[in-house]
Amino acid sequence: MSLPGRFISFEGIDGSGKSTQARRLAAYLEGQGHSVVLTREPGGSPGAEDIRALVLEGDPDRWSPETELLLFTAARRDHLERTIRPALEAGQIVICDRFADSTRMYQGLRLTGLRALVDQLHDLMIGQEPDLTVLIDMDPEIGLSRALGRNGGEERFESFGNDLQARMRAGFLDLAAEFPDRFVTIDGGRELEEVAEDVTRAVTGWLA
């Protein structure tokens, strides 16, 4: 579906700093006169925020990967209908902290063969990809340490440990290689300002 707005997602392992960079980019673009919608997943609409609490809190074994996939897809569908598509149709820039690529990683890599089901369900119920995905790449040990230090109460996936984070990092880099026309990869293991400068340069060049 071709819409007049622009859809930018931020991806990366937990603690990579992508949420901070998404906020900074939104503020920068608004300062340049763009109309921007900053949102997140899971969440971004009232119904999706309700589902967020279900999937990000509680014991690691609270849900099976298959059940998580259904919950995330339901949240994404509501988010798409109520927030993302209306903004794109209005010609706005949507900046989303995580989108379908996170489901491809966090659920798709946890069981053999589940990635194919993730893609099938996405094609059936979502059918929307970002125009640009900014991957903030980060050493998994450093990222996990940062994430666990937040103590925000939404640490169910962080509690799976460093092995999952390492697999997610490798998986995100594989996705960037699989979809080079959509992904730009930024080294997140530097000072915040350095990362922000590279993000701004990459996005403004793409918008131009």
C-alpha cells in the first residue's frame, strides 16, 4: 500500500538505545517543520497498550512463543488501524519504536520453523512494512546490562538472558542483510550524541 506519509521504524536488542534515538529523531524532524507521530510497539493505541502489559510483564514462561505471536499481531493490527495508517494517510512521518521485525526476532527465532509462521501471519493480517528501518546495533552483554538496570517492570524478555540477546543481535544483522534497501545500521556502542548524529544524517539523506 502506497501512502503519502513516511514510515520509519527503530529496531535493536534490549538496551541498544533505540527508544532514545527515536525520540531524538522525532524532536529533530519536528524542529525542521515536519509533522511527526512518535509511537511504539507493542502499544501505540489503547487496545495495543492493554496487550503490552500482558506480553512484557510476568514470568518468562507466561506465554508460549506461538501465543505471544498471536498477541503481538493483535496489538499490531489495532496499532496499524488506529494510529499508523491514519497518520500516513494524512502525510505525516510515523516513527515507531519496534515493528514487525522485532516479532520476526523475539518470537520467530525461539522455535524452529516459527519465523515462517510469523511472516505468514504478518502478510495475512498486517501487510505493511516500514519505508525505512534504523537498526541500532549493540553488543548484547552491554545492552542487556543497560536494560536490566532500568528496573521499569517490563523486563520479561530481558529475563531470558544473554543467549537470547546474542541471537537477536545476529538475527537483526541478518535481516539488515536480507533487506538492504530498507535497513540502515548504526553503531550504538558510542556516545549518545555520536549515534544521534549518524541517525539524523542517514534519515535526512533518505528523506531528501
